[in-house]
Amino acid sequence: PASAPSAAASDVPVVAAAGAASSGAAVAMAAPAPASGAAGFEWPVSTRVSYIVNGYYRGDMNGSAQFEWIRQGTRYQIRLEAIIGNEVLTVGYRRMFSEGEVTDRGLVPQRYDQEAKLGFQTPRHVTLRFDPDGVVLANGNRSEVVPGVQDTVSQFVQLTYVFSTQPELLTVGRTVDFPLALPHRVGVWTYDVVDHETLDTPFGPLDTIRLKPRRRSMSGNELAIEMWFAPALRYFPVRLRLTQANDSANYLEMVIKQRPEMAAGS
């Protein structure tokens, strides 16, 4: 998507934000749906999703990732951790955390933290803070408020909500624009709804809809992420593929490992 979150261009894209900046008018803005359009949507109490990680960066990479959603009343927390390596030897990791409010228009992030480490590097940590007046970026600069803006990890849940309440946005050929705050800038990111694909998973074939970010305005060190959403699993992203704008040979992919684990009553 955008500039690699406080990471150098040579870093492994362990997990990151999405899309390329839009240079044209939005065909469909994926801002939160109005309350009247969310009548049938129920926010789960808790959800855990495990992924198989594979990719290539100076050699084949393998690992695992876990996504966790927790809601208490109108408060939410989201955690996503991706690890390259195994329980014995961890080569690198990226941890992301978002917290905020659940409203009748979707998620309203209030704080986002991420930490990344590769090899023997010192872990890098960044924080974003959201308030009614805008977003305080990792360098302390303030960006003006963008309605419906999300952070790197809350975007996945917000898109699940948007597509659950407005499934027509996933019509092949349409464009979805999405406001996103990255560590160093805030903007609208553009995705094309490319096609329907059947994804082979450890628990069987899964029908998905693929979204692909536009790259036309991306610089060389920016990351792009393709996302596959599964209508049968509440439109949750079941596959994510990350590449750099000028280097499609190196990539990282996360594919769902098992059906999401949800708390009773979710």
C-alpha cells in the first residue's frame, strides 16, 4: 500500500497496510455504512483466526500468523501477529494492535501500535493516535481528520463490516476507495474488485472475491496488499498477499489455516 510503515525498502514485508493512493474520483467509497444499512450486522464478542505464512525474500520463508478480535460492550481490541520461522527459531515478526470504539457506523480507532523486527535488528515501534480532530502520526505531525479512517489492522475488520452491510461493493469491475492512516501519512487507498476465485484451504475449497490495490502512484519502497474476502465466513479476509511496488519477486502471503474460532453467542 503506502510507504512501508517505518520500515526500510529492504525489510521483509511481514505484514502491512493496503493499496495505492487514488488519483481519480472514487467510484465507491468504503466509508462506514450508515446505521440504517447495518441492521442485520452483529459484532462478535471474540474471534481468533490462524494463518499459514509463506513467501520469498532472499530465499523461501515460512511461518504463522494469528488474528484476534475482542469486544467488551462498545470497546474493541484487535491484535495481529505474524512470525517468520517457528517455535525454535524466529527470523522476524510484526505485531499490530488497534483499540477504539464500535459504533453504528463501524470502528473508530483511537490508538494503533506496531512493532517489527527482522533478524538481529533492533525492534522498531510506532504509535498512531486518533482523536476527533485528526491523527497524530508516528513522527508527531498531525493529519487532518478523514471520515471513516482506519489503521493498518482495523481496516480488515472495517472492510468485513462494510462488505457485510453493502455486498454490492464487491461486484467485479467496481472500485472501492478506503481511508487509511499509515505511520507517516493518511490518504484514500484504491482497490479494484478483480474476480471471484476458489481458494484451496486446509478445511476445503472456499469461494472468495479478490481485491487488488492500484500501483500507479506508488514509489519503490511502498507495499501493496491483495485481499481475498470470503462471503461464507462473514466476508473475512482469508488470504493476504504483500509485495513491494518495484519488486514483485519478493512477497509474503497469509492463507487461513482453519475456520475462525468464535466465542459462543458471537
